[in-house]
Amino acid sequence: MRAIAHSSASEPSDTNKSAKLYVLNEKVSDELGKKIYCQLFVHKVNSIKRLIAFLDSGSDLSLIQSSYLSKFLSPEEINRCSVSCKNLELTSFSNNKIKLKTITTLRLSMKPHGESFPFKFYVINDIEGAPPILLGSDFMRRCLMTMSYTGIVDMPTPEVKIQRPHTRVTTYYTHEKDLFTCSADIALMSGESKTFPFKLHPASPCFPKDSILISGADTKSNLYITPSRSKVHFDAELDCYIGYALVQNVGYYTTSGTITGVY
């Protein structure tokens, strides 16, 4: 996101006709629009599922989209931990009405094998562009959460802690668009094509066995990612999901480095 100001001159000079808009402190403005996402875990009878949630202190309630809930709970499990909330609706910041489907209680922890606790989510129909899981102020109050920033002013790092249970929360501070990027370390001779593992952003909303389409190009290096569909798996050591895509070197020279794609 860029902060801009309109030129106050009524008639710009010939040398300044293209300068009707000005970027204000671009380095600082890169921080604008970044959001905080956190890692949490859902405890089932025989398994633990890793999820990524968007932290939003401006929301009174914690929400989860119905299709995402279905990725880690079966219909029978959803029925057992949910109650209907007919005729209840929320009003969004933009004054849109959002109907609530059910209230679903999940057992959560902030670490894979940390102390777990029950928490109620309000289930809604899918909304395009909205985070699949949102942790609102109800979650923050329940856990006695504190949020602060550390580091340097131009590149702050969020720090999130909860007191119930006492632990530090793993967070990811990034622009929403960056959630859908991926990268691979490659080495290709001229004219060579090869499939490489691509690391998705650590806060990617993907889930195990999701199918994604990876594409992209680095025209300066003459590298092209052939649009490739791949199922993803989570690599705990790298703390991210992995997908696979075919990369082509259409240049005249051997090239090595990192290529970034989108999915």
C-alpha cells in the first residue's frame, strides 16, 4: 500500500506534468497493510491439525468459514461439536449483514503439544477474499493476549503472548497478497527443464493435500514456471507447505538462484 498526496499546483510546469501524485516515504509505507497471522492447533481424538488464523482485535467474534472447517472435521464431528444459531447475524465494518450458521467448539493450543483449551467459533458461509479463520477480541480476552512490536522502527516485528495458557505465539507479519507466493532454489542449464519443490509462504492458508496451481516467470533470467498443478504437504522442519512445479530455462546460459511464483 502506498500513501499518496495530490499535487496542490493548479497547472503543473512542463517539467513536472507527470508528477501529479507523490509517493510519501515509500520505505515506511511498505509496512502499511501488513497483517498479523498466528499459528494454532486443533486437537482431535487421534490427531492434531495445524491452522493459520488472522488476528483482528476489531472483530467482536472469532469466525471460521464453513468450507475450511470441513477440511479438518468430518460432518459427524462438526455435528457433535456444533449448535445451531438460526436468525443470528453479524454486521461487518462495511455495514454488510453476515448470517451465522452454527457455533462450533474446538479444542485449541498454540503449540503442537501445548496445553489445550475449548473455544467457540462462529461458523459463516465462505466469503471470497476473507481469511478462512479470524481470531477476534473474544479470543484475545479469553487468553489474556498482549500484542506489541519489537525490533527497529522501519522494520518492526510483532510479538504476541497469551497468559491462559502462558505461552508465546508463533506469528507471521505480512501482506495478504504474499500469502499466495512460493519460491524454489533452482539450477538449470540452457534449455533445461526440471521439476522443483516450491516453498509456500509460512502463513499460507493451505491444508494438507490441497491442490494448487503454481505459475510465474523471471524474465531477466529467462526462467519460466510452466503452470503446474500440485498437491501440497507440510514440512515441519521448514515450517511451510511444499508444492512442485516445472521450471524452464529458455536462456543461453546456465542459471542458478531463487525463483518466485504464485498460486
